[in-house]
Amino acid sequence: ELFVISLGNFINYLHMNHMKFKNAFLNLSKNLIITNVIVFFMESQMLVDYSTFNSLNIFSNNQHPSSFKAQIRRDGLSVFNMLNQCSSAMGVKELKVMLKQPVRDENELNIRLNTIEWCLQKENFDHVVKLREYLKGLLNINTIACKIITSGNSSDWKSLKKTVYTAVMICELCSSFESIQSTLLIDLAHLGKNEVSVKSILYAIDKIVD
């Protein structure tokens, strides 16, 4: 009973304060649309206090030297800048989230490490280059969904189709890789072999929406 009451109040709070959240908005009928829910488990999160976080120099925001552009922040020498080799804007945002919310789950950390080791192996260089090219074509599905629901322009549908098509190509590419067990790529490989997944979404856009 307490859970149901809390959930109802939470949804009502989101409805009243949707402008504060990037994954919640109102459609034309003023109904609340939630595009994404992220679940966190406290037992797997590492709690880092503010002073420790700053001392590690994870991020470094330098103020622009011009007073006219004082509001513009630039990243200086930091752990984030040294690690940032992302091919897409979404990748940059995800890397920031990973650094802001470090995990202590040993299994998750090993999977990430195995993925990095796989990418750094010389025999996988061509595969990584192809992956990076595909990743450049990925756009934020949440943003596209918001535009489609509120306006529905044909350009937004084209962006959605392009992103889904790119995702299909990434999944199919990963399904052709070998020795990707215990890496993040194995989940994408399974999606590439599963006909009722991303491919079905692309089929629906091609045959129905078009």
C-alpha cells in the first residue's frame, strides 16, 4: 500500500515538475510521457564525497578568459578529458555519468575491463574502426521521441530511422565478432542474431510508417 501511494505521488511530482527532467515531458494532450527510467542499486554504487571527487580531478571546468563569455565552461586537464575518446555526443554524456557514479560491482568492472582489452588488441583494430564509424550515426532516441510525439515532423522520423538502422548495423557487426565473451559486446551480438528485437523496429518503420 505504501509503495502504491509513493508511486502515485512520484508520478504526480513528475507531472508538476517535468521541466526539470530531461526524460519526462508533456504531449499535446498535457499527458506525462516518461521516455527513460534508470534503476540504481545502492549496494553496487560507490559513494564519493565532494572533496575527494574534486581532489581526484575527475572534471576540470575552466572559466573562459573573456568576460563576455564568462558563462562558457571549458574542460581543462582532467581524468575525463584523458579518457574521452567517444565518437558520439551520447557517448560523451554516458562517460560523464560513469565517472560521476562509479560502481564497486566487481563483475561489472571486469566486463568493462575485458571490453577495453578487446578493443586494444591489434587483431581487432579494423573492427573498432568500423564500430566507431557506426557510433557516429547514433542520435538520442529520447530527444527524437519527444519531437515525434509533440510535432511529428518527417525529419524526426528520418532521424529515428537512421538511428535504428545504425543500431541494427552495430548489432550485426558485433554478432560477427569472435572471442567477445565477458564483454559488453556480447549483448549487442545477441541482439544482432535475434530477429524480434531492433530489426523488428526497423521493419515497422520501413513497412508501416513510411
